[in-house]
Amino acid sequence: MSSSNGTPTPIELEIPARPEYVGLARLVVSSLASSRRTLADDRIDDLKLAVSEACTNAIEAHVDVDVSERVLLRWSEADDHLQVQVEDRGPGFDPRSLPSHPPVTDPERLNFERGLGIPLIRSLVDRVEFDPSDAGTSVRIVMFCGPAELDAEIDGEVLPPGFSTAG
Amino acid sequence: MLLATSAGADMEEFEVQAEVAGAHAVVVVAGEIDAATAPLLKDKLLELVATGVERLVVDLRAVTFIESIGLGTLVAARKRLSVGDKNLCLVIGDDQANIRGPFEITRLDHVFPIHSTREAAIEDCLSEPAA
């Protein structure tokens, strides 16, 4: 899965713009993260949730304008990070247009059921960029991590009986 | 009374069950809560409120994933209950960091009392008569 210059080739997944396919996107991204990179389980959970939120936003953008095209996920890697790009063909979404929520102590807070996805993504991942245009919105999610260390003890996990780390 | 909702083949792991006693209900949710399943949870919670339930304990210990739309669903249910600090309590296990995390990040853990056992949630939220 590498190009001639040693850079891993991006992996693409297209899903129908329907909510029941977001689980598949989560499964693929978390499987890639756990098998190809050194990333603690809780960071994989963060990535999974961030990608899920981005996919749900993308699907809603398609539904809003009755676009039947698929949502594209593109996985790519570098030495020190992984990147997941979620692209939709919706009308273009400006994250700066989100209303700010009242504080949780304010009863008015209960009038805001939506709009938590983007703040969650920002909190969960190391870097996120939103690139809206007339042709759709691209969300780039970056997590810093190392390459996979298949025989190493990761994040303090206890290895099964019979296994041991070198040295 | 036991009410059950299960989704179709694509979401067969998602399930909502409610046990109702007068104006109190314990709702047990299992599976992943995302845009595909949150509407099922919302329907069930609002149905309970419409039939006269005033206080809810929502047990999320069998939930394996929750997206923000799931948090919004709980906010929607909480809004429809009468005013009170403990009208909707949650049960989230101590080992469910991926479920507890989104509530903490969004500070909704200040809106919903969160307990690690169902017994503690019932004691805290359902032990007094509803307002």
C-alpha cells in the first residue's frame, strides 16, 4: 500500500449519503487507525467520534439540498500523523456561522439540541480544517501519531499470556 | 410495563427498553447512538413524556458509541420534562470513557446528573415523588 516514493497511498471510501452508513465509516477508520498506526485506544475513540460527526454533517448537507451523491472519506498518512478527509457535495458550510450555546447553567441551554458536532470535533482531534466552497465542504481531521509497532506494548496495555515485549 | 423498540436489520444491535412505574421510568439503551438510531431513542423518550412520565433514568451502560445527535436527543427530552434538577439522570459506567467524554466536553454533565450504577441513579432521581 505504498507508492514508489514510499509514501502510503491514500485509501478512499465512498458511502451513500444516508445515516445507516456512518457506522461503516467509523468501523473502517478505527480499524485503519488501530492496525496501521500507534494510537492509544482512547485516541482512536476520539478519531472515530470526530469522523462520525463529520460524516453526519456531510450527509445532512446532502439531504438539505436533495443531493444523491456519495460522501467521500480519504485516509492518508505521514510519518508523524494520519489524516481523514470527509468531503460532501452540499451547499458549503461555514463553521463560523454556528450560533454559540448559552452556558449550561442557563435554562435557555435546553433550547439548543443541535450544533454540538463541530465543537466536539475541535476538542477531540489535534487539528481540523473546514474548507467550504460552492462545490461542497471538505473537513480535514489530523491526529498526530507514530507508525504501527506491532510487537510493542501500547499505552500500558497488558499483553496476553505467552506474549512478551522484546528486551 | 415493558416497552421495546428495536431497529431494522442494518441496526439490529440498537435497542431501547423502558420500564414505567407511575410517573417514573427507567430506560435502558443498547448499541450505538448516532443519526441512524437517535430518532428511535427520541421517539421512545418523547412517547414516555407524552404518556405522563415526569422523571427518567436513562441507563447507557450498554451503549458502545454516542454521537452529538444523541446528546441533543437527551436535551430534547429533558426540555419537555417539568422544571427540576433531577428529572433526567444518566447511568454511565466508570469504564465508559468514550460515552462519558462527550458529556464532559460539551459540559452537559452539568445538565444531567451522571451515576455509575442504576441503583445510585434511581436513588438520586426517582426516590422522591415527582414534582
